[in-house]
Amino acid sequence: MVTETLWARFEALRTSVDGSTSAAVAAEATQSHLLTKGSGGEPVLLLRCEARRTPRTPIRLKHVGVIFDETFEVRLQPDDPVAVGRYTKLVCSPASPSLHRWFVELASAVTQSVPGEMSTRDVDDLLNSLLELFRQAAAPSAETVLGLWGELLAIDMAADSSAFTRAWHSSPTEAFDFDFSESRLEVKT
């Protein structure tokens, strides 16, 4: 028997409208953690968690956001009664559709390793790890930063900084870092 992937079950969901009962699929066997589809078609992971004693500020990054201690009404099947639960909500940006499948795959892997209701400490530890992944996806590589640093140092140390600035490449894919009329310069760091 072939089971449907979490991605296929997510794609079949109807979009949720804020303030209404959300159609959801279980992200793992205990059905504690759920996946819904936001109003923009984005994946929303709901991690079942205990109530926090101290509120935590929502987190917003370029590709993902987190809201803590939200109560949601969900249905796993259209005929099921509405279930109400407290969740930490992770949302992949609707503006990042190329990441949606990766977000769902990550949700599947994460929820398989933490079935059942999570403690606030477990949620925080998990989120710190996940958010670091998304931060690194948006950050330039160390090699890129080092190369830029070297080019800026060359401009700063040049006898004629204006000439170097005018000769500096406009795209990082150009063959040389500096293109003067009679010569080219490639900076290595």
C-alpha cells in the first residue's frame, strides 16, 4: 500500500481563512502537530505545545514567521467535529513559493522526531534550530562576504578611489572585479 506524502496531502487542502475553522492534515502519527494551508496558499505548521507562563514575542524573518501560544480550531476530515488546541504557529511566507515544498518536508521530518505535545523548552530549542536554517538560507555565504570585503579594501586603499569605484563591477557574475579601459583587476581574498 502506497501512502500519500505530506506534500500531496498539503496540496489537497483548501486554504484557511483567518478566524475560521482550518482544514488540516496530521503531520505525524499522533496527530498532535498539524499542517494547514494559509490564505495565500502557504504552508502553516501547528506544533501542539503546553501553555507558556511568560508570553513570547512573535518572530518574523524573510521566509518564515512564528507566533506563540495561539488557539486554533481545526478539522482533519470535513465531517469531524471541530477540535480546539493550543499551538505554536510556523508560517512559510506566501511570497516564497519555491520554499513551500521544502518547508513541508522539513515539517514532516521535525514532527516525526517530536510526536505529542511539546514543552515550551522543546519548542524553543526546535525553533532556534529551524530559524537558524532559514536565516542561513537568506544570508550570503562567507566566501561572498570575504570577496566583497576584499574589493572594498582595494577601493579604500587605492590612490584614486573614485576611479576604482567607477571601474567596479556592477554584477558579481562579471569576469573581473574592476574593469578599467586599459586593464582588468581581479581581487582574491
